[in-house]
Amino acid sequence: MPKTTISALRAQQTSIIEDIGQRLASGTRTLICTGASGGQGAYLVSRLARHTMRPVFVVTASMGEAENFAQDLNFFAGPDSPEPCVFSPYNILPFKRVSYHNEIAARRIRILYQLATGHRDAGLVVAPVETLLQQIIPRQELADYADLLMVNEEIDRDGLVEKLTSGGYNHAAMVEEPGDYSVRGDIVDVFSPMYENPLRVELFGDTVESIRLFSASSQRKLQSLSEAVILPAREAVLHKHQLHHIIERTRSQRQAAGLPKSAETEFVERIREEGIFAGVESLLPLIYGELDTVFDYMPTNALVIAADTGAIEKAAVDKQDLAVRNYDSACQDQRMCVSPEQIYQDWDEAKACLEKHQQILFREIDIYSPAKARTPDADRIDLSVDDLSDLEASLGGHRRDEQILKPLAGWINQHCNSGYTTVMVCRSKSQARRLLDLIEAYEIQPQIISDFSEMPAFSSKPGICIGRLSSGFVWHDQQLALVTDRQIFGTRVRPRSRKDARQTVQSAFLDFADLNAGDLVVHMDHGIGRYQGLEKITLEGVTNDFLVLEYRGGDKLFVPVDRMDIVQKYMGVDDVAPVVDKLGGTSWARVKSKAKKSVEKIAGDLLDLYARRKVQQGYAFGVADSYYKDFEAGFPYEETEDQLKAISDVISDMESDVPMDRLICGDVGYGKTEVALRAAFKAVNDGKQVAVLVPTTLLAEQHFRTFSERFERYPVSVESLNRFRTRKQQTQIIEGLKQGRVDVVIGTHRLLQKDMAFKDLGLIIIDEEQRFGVRHKEKLKKMRTSVDVLSMTATPIPRTLHMSMLGVRDISVITTPPELRHPIISYISEFDAAVIAEAIRSELARGGQIFFVHNNISTIDNMARRLSEMVPEVRMGVAHGRLGEDALERVMYGFINKDIDMLVSTTIVESGLDIPNANTMIINRADRMGLAQLYQLRGRVGRADTQAYAYMIVPREAALSRDAQKRLKVVMEHSDLGAGFQIALNDLKIRGGGAALGVSQSGHIAAVGYDMFLKLMEEAVGRLKGEAVTEPLEPEINIPVSVFIPESYIADIDQRLAAYRRLARMTDLKDVADFREELTDRYGKPPAEALHLLLKIMLRILAVRAGVRRLDLTWETMSLSFSGMHQKNPHGLMDLIQSDPGRYRFTPDHVLCVPMGKTRINSLMNQAKKILMEIATYVNN
């Protein structure tokens, strides 16, 4: 007999759920439920949705609560339940010159359309009250715009493009974000908000030949569709024939608001010239006249759930007040704006609309008021649900005991014996396995299940369920007992679903897609020149594309695009202008030789240190015990694969008797500190001491806080030694280290001074070593041969350097973004008091903190005063490098301890400061910052699970240089986590090599360029390791047909360059075949010239395998010149000739000639391919 699951049993059970269902069916308009909050509220809603089979609309006080509630609903959802969707508001309130975020706009449009059409995916919607208040695109407008494209149906392509423009779509070279579209011949790519992925519509004449979804990151096909819906990209749809109505409404509004004529003129001109522009959504009443609200879209039979009525009402009133303030500010700035009541629904009106639907109101406790007496149709029901505060308190009291989970074991046994379904909820498999290991010691054998709905009901055996739940509870009516790992281990994690970070294709090819005429490039053989563009050259009837490079004296070098891999974009060091070389001169060879000597010395020193360490006897730490497992379980997140690999590398290094010297490289906030914490715990657990060395005092305090919190449950003494400590405190700490009373010490270079001594030092952890001075590095070098050393850096290590370093330096790279981290939503804005004030107030409203970066010490106090006038209620602190020690300490402590809401500071906050509660960053004059600096700054926020926002404040666009705009755009484009690796390589402040080597090499990097420096470094390391260093073979291939990608096929030059770049890097025939498929998918059938290019690339790949230096192919003959150093068996050529002496012959100057005699290019190429493959079998097998 099959076992009854909790899902099946609950469906049959008559209980409080059935009682509520019956009351609703009998016509009860309002039902007040007390005792439902958090997890139990979501459990009730998920059961009611299944029981009543009605659409459900849940209202919360804030966006954070909406996301938490949706997360909990997801946990309880059965296989047949609709997935809850969060209907977010625009986080930028009206009257701003800031464009609403593309993805938020798209998600809203999709939900509105699904609500309007009764789509199943909108059967369970969760929204903060702000979403209800914002007036939106009229339902009829959305319905009129929505367009169904069908395969084999005729469409007007130009009409479609016009429609996309009117719907706020952005014309792009490559479609990557919602609201992008692109036209390439008969192919139209469009990212409609209706879908998670963009659409590719292929036409044959005016007929739709195919529709397919494709990946925004790879640009490759995902699946075919027979039809697709095109929705507007934004809520402002601008029809040309309505322009005169918009102008009339604008004039009336301007007069009513008493604004000058210039405000109207500016708005009308922008509408005429740009169509949908940044911030136009906040002027929707001017576009449409009349707006709708969410209630106009909501199904009439929708059941409304209000998650916390008191908090909802307060949030609604606060938002209305904020909108009024924004309106007043816009009027003072004499900007075009509409009154708040035209764009925001009044809360009393919204309440009246809610009351038209049946409602369930959740309250913690039901407080009687005269207002309630006037609503006789409001039924009341008490859910009698217990929270787990007593269990949490008991577990907290046992933290230092041997049996830390004894209270949990008692709680489980009690509820299982009472016939309750008892479940422990763990957010990850690894956490579930840890809990299983620890709980089995109490003779409890839980079963692990992956979905709550599959849990056997009323089982005497408890379950461990993988999932996310905000809080556990005991519901007696439902005989259900749930506890979360957060409640068990006391780690404070706010569960939240992770959005997949979409890496853009562009980021993979930024090196060449960003190449503009006049940019400096490095040719492997001829040195530094200037790129002057692509040029078509026809020789003897054959046309090819060439990169044109100009050298000193105006000499030009033409590089065939299929060999462009020997040219790299020059990346050097800020403020150091390199010398352009002379073609055929000696300067390049000289500079290269100097750099080569330098890297050989560095590599020699590294190798020497590595060798000495390998023969030195170190301390071998013991294997992990149960204490270590308990420490692991205290980590509040799921480790990423990279992180686990790094931890495993470190632990195995420590358990070896060779002293560890490992570098952990990972982006800001990717979990390097947790790797260090586990290494430190392992060392202390073995009775050894740990020293943590950091570059700044603030970072020392930050690490001190993190280490203290994680070691709090264990008998470990952690101290911080830096200039924030008094002389007496420092003396006590040093004495404690000598006597062994202090286990972990964290400090700046103070730890390297002569008076420092340890009783038994076992591990040194160094954060951002490249930022220490030469003298300190020398001292560290001496330490490295005797104790275990773990270094950490957020500067990216290029993969090639990482690979070449194997056997010279142990490196672990963490490239995966941590779970529960969201890409930071970024905005570029002018200095607008309303934008800044609202950004601050929105963060304060959700209990968070704000960084305001103003990188000018002389004006920072004036800026602080100005901000204080804008937002008088904010508690503010000012921090910069010239503050006295005590003042800086007070400010930073105040911010870390949440006594200060907003830190106004210089880029002092850049250095690894981690304040999980600070999730809004405003960067003033962002245009003056370096790219890596901006990225590091942005990485200060979004460190916890809360959505983070970054506002980059710049002067009016006219005053912004093209470079500065580009710089900001790159940071915006790479808002996905993990983009630091592309960003840092885009910036000219390259420090990656220095971080891996522990040195700064800016002089040589400036002279030869970053790529050439890395190449020299890799070769030097290889030679020292005894590896044969052979220059890669770059064969010259000449064939009798034109080979290029026509502009008519790929119009965008950046895309063409990226395609050429990829082809030049290919080393496998399969890559070429895949690329042909991709071209066909993205651009349609390739023209003959492009196909010839692919064939030429195939010949180049085969020529490399055959050791061919040059190949000349004509209709009659193929001539081949060879490179013996690239052949394992050069004498094999003689065997080849002897195998068919009538066919192959060698000329006196060692050129192999083979007669061809083919009249069609495909036949000629195929024959050439076969000959090269045959040669390869003779010389390289």
C-alpha cells in the first residue's frame, strides 16, 4: 500500500482550512485570523489556494516582506500549485530624471498581462502595498498593444519595428536585456517582457518562417515556438498620432502647477526627439490622461490576504507622504511633474477597492476597537500556533555544552511521540548532511526529503527537508512541527530566492569589442602601434578584411583578421603613456628584453621560495573532528563549489607536513573570509595560534568582529592589535600571545614589529598582500618557510597566469557568486536632491544603512551639511583619512554598531569593509572614479541577502566626457555578480599579475602592455620549471577566394570584430562547426565569403597540427613551408613523400608542393584538409 504523503493527507483532512473555506463559500466578506505570521501564514495561504482553487493576492507592508512570504509559499507549494510571483513596485518614486530598471519594468508588465488574461502563472501574487498605490498603464492600452506573432503568418517588418519603438524598446547591437531589440536582415531579435529569454523571429519576405527563444548569454537557440506575444517594454506607450494630446495635457499640467514655459518645452522636445526617455514613466498621466490601478487587472473572484494590516496601513501612508515631498521638490526645481494624486491612489480608495474582494486579514493579536464593531461581517478565528522561542532559548543556553543539540533532540522526540509530522528545514544538502551527522548522536534517524509535499504524514520518524522557510512553528490543529536550521544553529539568515545572474556575451569579448580607431594595440612581433580600423583590401581579385595598425612615422601594418590573435589591445598603467614603436626598429626588442629579465628574476625568487618550502618540515594538522563539523554548520550560507574546493585545498595543505603557502583569489564578498575562518578554527583546535594580517585598521576591526562572532560559541580568545588599541591594551595582547592566552590576533603591519612574539604560531592569514610595503613583504617571505601562510585577494588572477603558476605558487580561485546574493541594481543620475533624499529614506524605511561616497576631503563637511538639510532625520557620520584616530574610531564603530544610519566618507570604505546592513550606496562624482574603484565600492553593498542599490551621481551629461560615460556604462552593464573579473581587465589599473607574484610591476606592464607581460611571465615560469617553451605556431594561410564577414551580414562592427576574434582563437574543428551553427542561428544563412572564412580557419587549425608555417593554395597547387620545432617527427615528411613520390615533391628551398587541379572551392578546400590531416599523422603522431 503506498504511503500517504503530507500533501495527500492534508487534501483529505477536514480542519481549520476547511472551516475557513466554508466560511468564505457562505459569503463571509472579511475574516480576521490571529496568530498567523511568517511561515505559518504562508502555510495557511498555500493550503487555501489549493482548497478554494481561486486566484490569491497577498498584500504585505514592504518589498522585503513580500519576498520572504513568496519564499515561504514556495516551500509549501505542492507539485500542482502555481509558483508565487512577486509584483514589485518601482523602487524609484515619481518625478525623477532616472529611468526605471529594465528588469523590474519587464516583470511588472508580464504580471499585469497575466492578471488581465487570467493566466495560471498569476494565480498566486504577492505584492507590497506600494504596488497597489502606484497608478499604472490602462488595461485597455496593454491589451491593444499586445501582439501575437505566429509562424507562417504575414507581418509588416517595418510596422513591427515602429511598434517596438513606441513600446519603449531600445535598439541594440545585441539583445541581452528585457526591452532590447535588434534587426539583422530577415532576423528580428526582441526581448519581450512576456518571456524569461529573448525571442528570435526569422522572416521569409513578409512571412514569419520561425520563432525561437534564445539565450541572452550565449545568443544560441533554446527552443522553437509556434507563436509568441510581444508586450510593451515599459508602461509608457507612445503613439505618434497621440502626440498632440500629450502636448495639450502637458500645457494644462504646466499651467496648473505654475511651472515656467521652459519646463513644458524641454519635456515636449525630449518626447519628439527621444520618444520614451529616462523618467517618463513618472509622467504617465501626460501620456494617457486616465490611468488604471492593479485593482482594474485583478480577477473579480480573487481572494485578498493582508499579511499585517497595521504595518500595511502605516507603509501606505508613509509612501503617500514621500510622494508629496517628491512633488514639492520637483516643483521647486521647476521640473515637469504631475500631482501625486494623479499617479498615486489614495490609501482610503485602495482600502475600498480591497473591500470589494473577500479578504483574510492576518494579525498577531486581535485588539478590539470601535471601528471593528462597525464591521459585523468580519468573522474571527484563532489559529493557535506556537512559535519556537523557548526551543531557541534552550539551544542558545547549551551552545558551550558537549551536547549542544540536546534540547532539539527532546523537542523532536516529544512531537514525534505525539503523532506530529516533525520536520527540520535546511537550506542546502550540505547543511542537511551536517545536521544528520550531529543529530544521529542522539539516536534520532531522520529521513532526508527534497520537497515538503512529499513528507510522509504523521510519521514517527522525523524528516530533514531541503528548502527555505523564514521561521518554524508548531500548529496543533494541523499536527505539524517545523524548525529551521537558522533556529537550530542560531545563524541569522534572511531567506530569499536567488535570481540567476545572467552573464552577458559582451563581457566575454570586451577586450576587442571595445576597440576604437586610435586605440593602442600590441603586436607580438612589432610592438605598440595604433589601431586605425578594419579595411578591405583586394589583391589579384581576392578580397580580405585587415586590421590596420599605424606605427611611428606613419608606417602601416595590415594584419589579416584570421591572424588577429597576434594583436592584443594595449592595457598598461594609469597615467603612463607608452611609446609607439617604429616598424622594423629595435626599440620593441629592447623593451621586451628588459621586461623579460625582470620577470625571470621574480619567477626565480618565487621558485626558490617554493623549493625551500617543499624541503622544510612543517606542522601537520590533525583531521577534522566533530567540533570542526559543528563550526562548519554555523556558516549561515550554502558554500559554492569553488568555495568548497578552496576550503578543501587549504585543509589538505594544513594536514600535510609541508608549510602551506596558498593564495585565495575571489571577487569582493565571494566568501574568502569563511575559508580563512575554517583554517583558523582548524589551527586553534590543534592548539596553535593564528595571526591575521590586514592592510588597514578599519579592515582589522571588521575582521575582528567577524572572527569574534563566528568563534563566540567556542573557548577561543580573539584579539585585535592596531592603532585603535591603547598602549596598555597592546602590551596585554602581546603578553597574551607570548604566554599562549590569545589564540587569534588580527592586526595591521603592527604584527610584524620586532616586539611581537608568539608561544606557538601555526598559521598566518594575509589579506590583500599586494598592498603591503616592500619591507613588510621581506619579513613575510622569511616567515613563509616555517609556518602555514594563507593569502587572500579580491584582484582577479587571469586563468592563464593561474595555470602557469602551478608548481610555483598554490592558488585557489573562487569565481562563483555566493547563493542568495542579488546583482546590485544600479542607477546613473544627475545630482538631484529628490533622488538622493528618497534613496536614503527608502533604505531607512527598511531598517538599513547607507554609504554616501564623496571623495574630496576639503568639501566633505559641506556635503554632509547639505545632506542633513535634505534628510534631517538621518543620523550621519563623516569619515576620511585625515580624521584623528579617536574620531575615526567613533564614526566607524557607530556605523558598524548601527548608531549611525549614513556614513559620508571618502573611498576609505573601499578596503574590504563589510556592513551587511548597508544596502544603498550613493557615489558622488562617480565619473571621476576608476573602474576597479567603482566596482570595489559597489561591492560594499549587497553583502547580505537584501536587494542592494547603487546610485552613481554625475554632473549633467554635457559635462561628462565620453570616457567617463563609457566607464559608468561598463559598471552598469556588468551589474551581474562575478563581473569583477571582466571589469578589472577592462580597467587600466591592472594589478592581477602583482597580486599573484606578491609584487608590483607597473613599470614593465606600462612598457610592454599587460598581455605581453603575462606571456613573458608564463614563459619565464615554464623555463624555470624545466618545461620546453615553444612559441605558438601562427601559420600564414593564403587561399584563392575572398574571405571576410560582409557588413550586410553582421552590420555592427563590434560584433564583427568579436566574431573575427573568436575565429582567430579557435584550435578545434568542432569549434568552427559550432560557430557556423551559431552564425546561422543569429544572423541567418552565412554568405559565401563568410563560409570561405570558416574553411580558411579550418585549414589554419589543421596546418598547426601538421607543423605548417605557411600554406599557399591556388587552383593548381598547394605549397607548404614547415616549422620543424612544431613537429614531433620532422623526418616523417620523407616517409610521406616515399609513400607517393609521384604526388609529393620538395623544392630546393624546402617547400612541399602538391598538385590540386580542382575547379570548385569546396572541393579544393576538402582536398587541402585531407592532405594536411595526412601530413599530421606522419609528423605529429
